[in-house]
Amino acid sequence: MNALNATIDAGNNLLWGWLLIYLLIGTGLYFTVRTGAAQFRYFGQAWRTILGSRSGGSGGGITSFQAFATGLASRVGTGNIAGVAIAISLGGPGAVFWMWVTALVGMSSALIEATLAQAFKVRDGERGFRGGPAYYIRQGLGQGWLGQLFAVFLILAFGLVFNAVQSNSIAASMQQAFGLSPAVVGAALVLLTAPIIFGGIRRVARVAELVVPFMALAYLLIALYVVFTHLGQVPDMLLGIVRSAFGLESAVGGAAGFAVQQALMMGVKRGLFSNEAGMGSAPNAAAAASVNHPVQQGLVQMVGVFVDTIIVCTCTAAIILLSPLPRDADLSGVQLTQAALESHVGGWGGAFLAGAIFLFAFTSIIGNYAYAEGNVQFLTRHRWVLNAFRALLLGMVLFGALAEVPTVWNMADLSMGLMAVTNIVALLLLSPLAFRLLRDYDRARRAGQADPIFDRRADPELDRRLPREVWGAGEGVSATD
């Protein structure tokens, strides 16, 4: 185990020693400029698309709302509760600021990756569509080996390691709140997860559509209660976040520089784990949707980044930073958030948060599975391989409930770093196609189309590059083909 931890730490030091910081923030800024800040221009339109797509999708795919809910189910999880607490305890309040920055620029990365996932998606028999980075790397770049490598990284991260993180947090919160044995909690999670994942992507989408809105609303209500009962302290909290982000509350010189470095590192790292913008996970859900234009689902998926980090993570930060707990309290992760909530609302807060963590993390497990399933099928269509993977996933759920917290989180950082590097390189290489698709969407909107329909014939370059299996030989309509 010591050798394993040493290897994982070495990999994390290599990936997170500014490499991914520059890649994530720099790529997000580049996409923001090249798209004319589309994440802000089309923010309202994206919400209207989500709310207007509740009815069943045509063309065999799931609806935009179901794809949004599936993506949100994976995004909103342990990272929003335990991850934020870890970021604050290790990076200070300033880490929250850098989580915001990561999300706001990352929304443009989410737009690009989900648009490409839609553009290069493939038919999945009678079940609809599937796709994601592995598919647009293979078809868009013509690099099948790199697509396979990404698929392996995603299966490792989302199919195995991230699910161990989720079950680890559920078990820890249940043990603290109710005294339940981690082994019992792990076994119960396996029994609850098995019938859902063996039901396939459509069942995952239906479960996510029902559970995620309720889960998010319940958590937001309790957080809003905390904010409104401490309204006078909110300005000081926000000022403290900004000051801490730039080392203005630390000692001068090296100490201030180290504080900024820690805040930036933890903010970006935990922000990526939480909102997944640029990591290449949410495009797997985006590709499954049936829409009239690839950009439409890109806009929908970028809203998931906003909801996850700007709303849900900020709620957790407020619960912690507005609490009377001393900043040097020997608490981190789930325990810190539970103690903070109990200080606001009393002893029942710990039990409430245990239930919230269960809902957040459990829907993340099934959302993670949806991503991994598509990538297993990318590598092989043998049914026995998929069933073997499902069994291994259930084993990791049990392992996570019993494992030590640092080992599980370090494994998560390494696996998501490998995914992110591979995906960001592909996004940068394929971004000219995504920009062309966005310009086509912009032209249609300026022409008065409320719901633009993609016509590949309008752009010879797109017509030449995009697959005809889904978008047709000229009609360019996936939802009504």
C-alpha cells in the first residue's frame, strides 16, 4: 500500500505541478474569447432549452433535460460537500474563489466538449445515441489509439475510482451521524446500485431525472436558511474569500505566496473534481440526447457547471465559512461540513447532511456508471465484458466504503488528471470545428430561428468532416430523422 501511495503521489505531483492549472484555466479563457463569451451570451437560452425539453426525445435518444440531469447527477456529489471542505481546510477560503474562476471559464470548455460529443455521436441500435471524447477523438482526429486510451482513463476514473470516493463519503457520513458500520453501508450501496446499473443508460437517465432536482432543492433550501440567518456576515465572508485568494490575509513574502499557491491549487483541483469542465465526462451524457443542433446540448451542459460550482459548492462554502467553528479545527471533508451545519441548526444537521450526502453521492455513482458504460462499449461490444465491468464497479463501491480517505482521494486526483490532459489536447485540436458549429448556430439565431436546426450543407467543411450516420447526407436533423 505504501508503494501504491508513493506512485500515486508522484503522478499527482507531475500532473498538478502547474501543468493542469495552466491547461484548465488557459483553455477555458481561450474558448471564452473565441466564442465571444458564449457561456454568458447564451445563458438564458440554455435554461429555456433545459426547461422546454421535459417531454420525450425523438430520434431514439434521451431528452436534453435527461442528459442535463444525468450530467448533473455525476457532477453534483461528494465534491460539493467533502471536496469543498477539503479545499477550504487545505487552501483557505481563497480556494472557493478559484473554484468560481475554474467554473466560469470552464463553462466554455463544457460548451465545446459537449458540442463535439453531439457532432460525432453514433447510433446505439434502437436505444438512441452514444458518444463522448473517445468517439470525437477517433472520428474527428482519426486517432483510434488515443480514443481507446481516453476510454481506459475514463473507465478507471468514473467506473472505478470516483465511485469508491462517493461510497467512502457516504460510509463516513453515515458512521458519524448514525454509527453505522462502513461494511453495512457498503453492502447496502451495492444492493441499491446493482439493479440500476444492470438496467442500462435509459434507467440511469430516468432515475437521475427524478432524484437530482429533489436532491439539489433540499440541499439549497437548508443552505439558504443558513445564509439568511447570517445575512449580516455574508459581505465579510465574500471579502474574506477574495482577500484569501490573493494572499492578502497572510503574512508577507513567501508565506503569502505559498497561501496563494495552495488556494489556487486546491480551488482548481477540487473545482475540476466537482464540475468536471474539460475533463471529458459530461460529454458522454450530452451525446445521448436527441437535439436539432449540436450546440444546443453544449449550451445545456455548460449550465451544469454553473449549477454545480457557482450554486451548490458556494452553498457548502457558506455553511462552513459562516459557522463559528475555529479555522484551525482538526476537521476536514465530510466531518467539517457536518460539524459546521450542526453549529447552525443543531444536532439534526448531521443526520440531514448524511442523507444529503447519500443522495448526492448515490446519484453520482449511477451517473458515473452511465459514462463508463459508453466507453466500455467503445472498446468492445462483448456483453460479458460489460457485465464483468458492472461487477467490478460494485466491488469498488464496497472497497470505497472500507478504504482510507487519503488513498481514495489521491487515486481520484490522478485518474481525473489523466482524463483531463488527454481530453483538453483533443479539444484544442478539434476546436475549429466546434467554432464553426457555434457560428452556424449564431447565424440561425440571428435569422430568427428560436430552435435552430443544423443543416450541414451550409458549411462544406462541416459537411465533409462530420459523420453522416446521425446527421444525414444533407438534412442535418437528428431529432427528426
